[in-house]
Amino acid sequence: MARSIWKGVFLEKAFIKKILNKQKINFVWSRQSVIPAYLIGITILVHNGRFFKKLLVTREKVGFKFGAFIITRTKPKFQLKTKKILKKKN
């Protein structure tokens, strides 16, 4: 179910405090916060669960959530069995 229109977009309280105090916004922990329009052209660090990844905000990304552009899963690294067999024979 979508968020009610009368509530507006979701922004975390800590994020709003930085905006009101006119602090520089470097990083965001809240992946569910919506990207506001005044961040266009700024590179922000978004937390993916382990570390921060860079996200350049463009016009096309405004209105989406921060977490939609940052991957949290890592790809598994598979090793070929032939290399292991060759090493054991030598």
C-alpha cells in the first residue's frame, strides 16, 4: 500500500534537522527517505548495511528512495574446480 498523499514524502527526522540548521548533508543512513529536489547535483553517501556508497543525485532520481539505487547484496565469487585439482597434482 502506498503512502497517503496528505502525509507528504517521508524524510527522516535527523535529515530534516540538518536541512533546518543549514548543515552540509554528506551521508544518509535512512534508505527509506525520499530524495528531495534541492539535492540535485550533490554526491551523497548512502549506507548499504556495511559501509557507505556514493550516490550522485540527478533530476531523474528525485522522488525515488535512496535505497533504490544502492545494492545491499554482494555477488558470490566462485572458483573453478580445475585450478584446485591442478595445484594438488603438482
